[in-house]
Amino acid sequence: MNFKEGEKVRLLSDSGDFTVIRKKKSGYFIVVDQFGFEHTVPPSDLVKIHQLDIPLSETLTNIVRVKEKVEKKHLSKSKSGKKTETPMIDLHIEELMESHRNMTNSEILLYQMQVFRGFFHQKRGEGFRKIIAIHGVGEGVLRSEIVHFLHSQENVEYHDADYTSFGGGATEIVFIGSAE
């Protein structure tokens, strides 16, 4: 993946926002953090952050629909005592595509976030009160990206999903003001 001078990026191995300064002959990039410190990083550690709301292609929309897994819908009770469905999406790359062998870590993360954003907007538009995103425990990179995205959204609250059901590897997102 190519990165341009001045482009805003994140690192898979570090938190915070960075700006690309230049590409070295070795293929590595020099980026600067918010404090002005330069870091030399491989391109596989960089993730573009300026593409927050790319609409999903028709292919990705179909993948999201297939991967919602009807059998994994989580049931809860609303204040009225009625059961309500909570749509869930498993963002493990193995669940989203058959093969990801030729993808870099940053390409995988971009793909996972594109699928998550599409799922988020789709379910919000359909009037659901909440959704669950299964991201796994791992190093927390995908979870951090999800949280960063959620900070940019209005009328949304989020917290770790039920530990007994998801073991700390999922986030529950609540749409404030949604109908019960």
C-alpha cells in the first residue's frame, strides 16, 4: 500500500495518530507523532485513517449479510419484557473471507473496519437499539479502531459485551434514542 507525504495514519504497533513524512529507499516510512518525534516503520505497520466512511461495495454488503449469522443473534429483554434481537457480527478475518493469505496486517484491518462500518450504518438505519461486534481479544488493535470510530459517531454508547458470553472479545454498541 502506498502512503503519501502528509497523509494521516495509525500504526498497528502503537497508539495515536501519525503523519507520513517520507518514504525511505528501503521501503520503510518515516512518520511523526503528535509530539514531533519521528519513527521509522514498515509499510505493513501503517493504516490510513482518512477513509472513515467509505460506502461498502455491493460485494462487501453481501458478505456482511451472509456473515451476520442468523443463528448467532443474541436475545435480550427490553423494558416492556419483550425479547429483542441484537444483531452481531464476527470480525475475525477467517469469518469474513475464505482466504487472506496475500493480505498485509494493515489491509486486513482496513477490510475488517470497512465491514464493521457497513454493518454499523446498516443496523443503525434499520432501527436496531444495539449491536454486538466480536473482535476477539488479541493485541486490541481492531478493538481500538472500533472505539476510535465510535468516538466519531453521535448518539452512541459502547461498552464491553457480556464477559460470560463473549470472554472480553466483543463490544456492545447502543444507539441512543433508538426505539425499543
